Amino acid sequence: MSVERSRLDRVFLNRVYRTGSTEALTQLLGVDAMGRRVLGMNALFWTDEDIQLIADALEVQTTVDPTPLSRREYYRAFPTARGWYLSRPLVVVATLSVAILLVLVVLTLERVVGTA
């Protein structure tokens, strides 16, 4: 993955509770001047130290909030933090598209196999 540093305006570092856990993980959200997500990282896949190193290396304004938030609070405060795969409308559209494609494949196979 690569990100053009010139696109980044600021970085937010937050601690976010995992669902059903008392453990809070660090989240990094890099946004452009319009507040759109450019970069996102979380401590589920990266260490806190790695995330801090990346934040420091980006050399943009960084806001650190050490107070842990629930996922709901975090996504309410930072709606752009959700990756495309977490966006409910996109998940619904993708799921429906796959279902329709599977139905078309099954109907096509039935037609081909049934006539042979």
C-alpha cells in the first residue's frame, strides 16, 4: 500500500474497544483537507509502536486521544474511518450482486446441462 503524503492533512490516533472486550486497540486515521479517509491502520494487525512510527513519519498534524472509545463512539466521531468493506450499503450491494450472479450461473448451467 502507498499513500501520497501530500494528500494527508492530519492524522488521528484513538484507542478503540474491541467488540465484546475490555481491550482497547490503537486506531490511526489519516484524512485529507476535506476530511476524507486517506489511510487507516489498527492495532489488530499492527503494533502500537508501528502505528506511532507511521504517524511520526507522516509529518502532519497528529491528534492523540488516549481516552478509549467504543466502536460505535469511534465511528460516530469519525464516520470516514470505516473502510469500504465496512460500509453497510456497499456490503448489501455486493452481497446482492453475488447472489444474482450465482442465480444466473445456476440457471445457465441448468439450461446447458438440461438440453444435452
